[in-house]
Amino acid sequence: MCRYESLKDCTLDLADIALMNDACNVQDENERRYLAALKNKDA
């Protein structure tokens, strides 16, 4: 997570937030695929 102050003092900008959001989406997708693969392996 980032601190709100980092946005206010321009240490971070919206591009940084978008990049972090993309990274979260990738993690979620990887976990979804991993769990689906485990489920298919047991079937």
C-alpha cells in the first residue's frame, strides 16, 4: 500500500497507482489460474 501523503506531495502519481493496480490484477489472475489448475488436476 502507499500512503495518501505520497499522492499529496506528488511522490506518486496516477501512473504509479495504475501500475500498482495492474500488478494486483495480475496477482489475482495468476491465483485464479493456479486454483483452476489444481481443481482440474484432482478431477
